Amino acid sequence: MTPTVTPLDAIIRETIQKAGAIPVSDFMAIALGHPEHGYYRKSDPLGIAGDFITAPEISQVFGELVGLWAAVSWQQAGAPSPLRLIELGPGRGTLMADALRAAGSVAGFSAAITTHLVETSPVLRQKQRAALPDIAVEWHDSLADIPPGPAIFIANEFFDALPTDQYVRTADGWRERRVDIDTGGDGLVFVVSDAPPEPDVIPAAVRETPVGSIFEYSPNRDSVARALGQRLAADGGSALIVDYGHVRPGAGDTLQAVRNHRRHDVLSDAGDADLTTHVDFAALSDAARAAGARSWGPVPQGAFLAALGAEQRTETLAAAATPDQAAALRSGLKRLIAADGMGTLFKVMALTGSGAPPPAGFEIEGDRAAQ
């Protein structure tokens, strides 16, 4: 049977025909971010009717606790005014709506902040506007577009979708993995190029892994982490990063596609499936610290939410809810904190300017720079 060819499949094939096999990061960038046909540009991927669901859509408690975390961070920073509250990749705006509602209980916080969303999707900007009807929001295409000044950044499941390069350990050393056209002409395939990585891309702990091992490295993620670090070091503030990934570098192929809440072939239906890789939190930390910031954690999401009072907040809401609503609240919390689910797969890291105290939820973890 002839496979379905999406508009982006055709664009990717044309690109390969002209320039040869492309890096995995280029494939991801086109599939997710093409101005017309990119996955994140053309539709709302969230929710039961979409392809995946994120923590803010599972329970309002998640966004509320993030909002209170931001308010406490603002207090720890000396309550600067004005303060920019910035979310990277804000989805439908659910997290920000819940965060602002909860943080509004902290005296002075709402009056001090301006709200900024970094979002390139016209479809999702409309969803965010609907979720925040009474909030003065400024939208930006990139972090670089936001004016300087004290800021608190929120990035929930943002870094996992940034384009990532892959390298394969061969008998002749490490080589870049790329995407090419299948010689049969029926689709796309992974190939191993003759191109070795740049010096120091492969960390020492991974260099001698067995032949066939794959290592993932994302300059895009490092660039964003470095920009956050520079900004926090210069202007003060903090950043909260929540994503799935690993604490230290390691070999492994984590590139995955998801469509209709199920795993999907990575190289099929470009633009119609989500593409992600696991986040290397050590790499983010190193990039941010090299730019002058301090790094805290990462800690498991379950432990972080528990430290912020997730169970207590859930029970407070459940006490005023119907039996069905209470059951949904408790089920949602369990999904977020369970050790065999999101509670350990997802990690939470904080970045701050130099000299800042430990952020809420990280008091016993210490600054990575001191570890």
C-alpha cells in the first residue's frame, strides 16, 4: 500500500533531494515549525481530541502551585515592580490562567506583573486569548523579543520539543545520524553519515559506549538555557523548568512521535505527529551556569509538587466538590505524582540569578554549582 504523503513529507523530500541527507534536528525543525504545515503551527494538539495531554490539563492544582511558586520567588527577589511573568510554550493558556488566579492571593503580585507568552502558533494564541480574557497579554515569537528587566519564566514541556541532533557510535567512532529518502522511494529512513561530531559534543561518560549506541545533543536547548542564564544573571528573577528527561548525560534513542495519544512512526506523516526527545537536565544546567545563573535540582515532579502542598490543595478542592469532581481531582493528582508515572519521569529544575536563596521546593537540594 502506498503510504500517505503529507505536504511536509514532500517538502522534506525536496530538501533532501537538493542538499542530501539532513540532520535529525533539521527534520524536527521542519516537521514541528514549518510556517504553514508545521505541527505546532497549524492546530491545537492538546487534550483528548488531540495527540497528548499535559499536566495543567490533568489538574488545576499544577498551575495553581506554579503560580504560588512564582509569587514566592517574587517575594524572595525583593518584590520588584514591574516584573515580567513569562511562559515559554504556553499551550492553551491553562497553566497561566490557573497560575494567575492562585498567585492573585499574594498581596501586590498581580499589580507588579505584566504577562508575556512566547508562542508561534496562531491557533494556540487564539486558545490562550480565550483562556485569559481579562488579562493584558503580550505575545512574542521568541525569548529574544522580550524587553529586559526582572522576570520569572515558566517552561512546562517546552524543551522536549526543541530540535535535537543524534549521533551513532560506529566501529570508526561517533558519526551523525541523518534522515534520507528510502532507496525504494516509499518513505524516509535514518542513515549514518561520514560526519563526526564537533569536539566535546560527546561527553566523556558516553564516548566508550558500545557500537550502535545513540547520543542526543540539542544546541537549541543549550541556546535557550544560556539565554535564560544571561538574563537572570543580568536582571534577576528565576525560571522553573518542568519536563521529562534524565538527570545526567547518557546514551539512548529517545526520539519519539505521538499521534492520537499513541506512539507513531517517527519518520511518517511529518507535520501530523508530535516529535520529542528526553531533556538532558545536566546540559541545561551547565549552559545556564556558564552564562552566570545558579541552577537548582532537578528534583522529581512528584516530590516537587508534594513539597508545595499538592495533596493538601487537592483535598481542599475535593471537600467543596461533587463526588465525581472529587474523584477526578484525586485521580489527576495521582497521575502527576505517582512514582511509576509522571512523578518520576518528569523532573523540575529552577534557575536563579547569582546570590538568590533556594527557590521553594528546592530547599534541601542545593545549588548544582556547589555539587
